[in-house]
Amino acid sequence: MKLFFDIIFYTSFITAGLAVVLGLKLLKEKVINLFVILVTISFFADVLNASSSYYYLKKGIDLGIRNVGDVYRILELILLTLFFQSFDYKKIIKITLITFVGLSILYFVIIYQQFFQIDQDSTPMRLSSAFVSITFGLLFYKSVITKMDVPLITSWPPFYFVTSVFIYFCGVVIAFLLYYPLFKIDKETGLYLWSFHNAWLIIRNILLIIGFYYTYKTKYKWSPISIL
């Protein structure tokens, strides 16, 4: 069983690394660049977290970087918000989105008081990112289905970018809710549960790779997408 979890763990890093390498070729695309930044930060944050967790759990050494996940979760929410802000929909919805994200960050950093704590629980930030991605993902799919103005969806980069975060967050919501409580009770069980998260992370990375590939192949230029 441990071998299986190790395979998932290392595969998540490999797919993320491939996404970073392919995405770096597309830095001129302003909107797509948000996903390049997202997967790059995600990759390095996971490397730091994995290294820190190994030394802390196996050797009892605190490298002082176990809180990097807090910073990543805030940046993740901001980047996802900027991405969905590039879509074309009513101004009131954009204002609502920005307000929700702002309050979420404010709650996490000031009120919830878990930012940069030793045993931090980033669940509120994770759930906020999940809410934004799932909500706007559903609006995106509704628009695609009702308008049907996409020539070939299987080679349309936005479909893969939206689907990558939509599927990922739909799959890991349970892991977000259960990981921290289980980790406090039994660290091994918590780590096994996080392997479930890593499996969905692999799917996210693969979809981003496909999206980057079709962006490069079709020379896709981003334009506002109407979702309402």
C-alpha cells in the first residue's frame, strides 16, 4: 500500500513539473499566464512542504517553512479569481466575486488567526478556492452547452483550463474537510488521505498540460468568454 501511495506522490510532482516546463513557453499569453504561475507556485510549494514534512515527521527537525502552504492558498485564490474575472459576465457578479475573495482572505488572516501558525489549518482558503472554481466552472459549462459556439471543444484550451480546476476541487473537497482533523488524531491516516488529494492533483496537472499543448499548437489567443 505504501508503494502505491509513493507512486501517486511522485507522479503528482512529475506531472506538475511537466506542466511547468510546457507552460513556461506560453508566458506571453496574459490570461493563460495565470495558470502557468499557478502550477509553478503549486509545484515549488509542494516541494517545500514535502521536504519540511519529511524532516519534521521523520527526524523531528523544523525547517521553519511548514507554513508555505498558507501563502500558496492565498495566491491560489487570487490567481483563480483573476482568471475568472477575465470572463465576460455582469458587473455585479464580478463585484460579488471580488468581495467574497477579499472577505475570505481577511477572515483567514485576521479573524480565523491560523495564518503562519505552527499547525495551520488552511481549510477556509481551500474551500473558498473550491467554491469559486466550481461555481464559475458550472457557469462556463452552461454557457458552452447553451450557446454551442465552440468549433471543436476537444482542442479548445479554455475548456481544459476550467475543467482542470473544476474537477480537481470537486474531487478534493472531502479531503479538505477531513485532512486536518484526521491529521491531529493520527498523522499517518492524515497523510494517506492526502494521497487521495494527490491523485486528483495528477488529473489537474494532466489537463493543464493538454491545455498548454493546444494553446501552443493552435496558437490560441485569449479573448473574453461570455458565460452569462
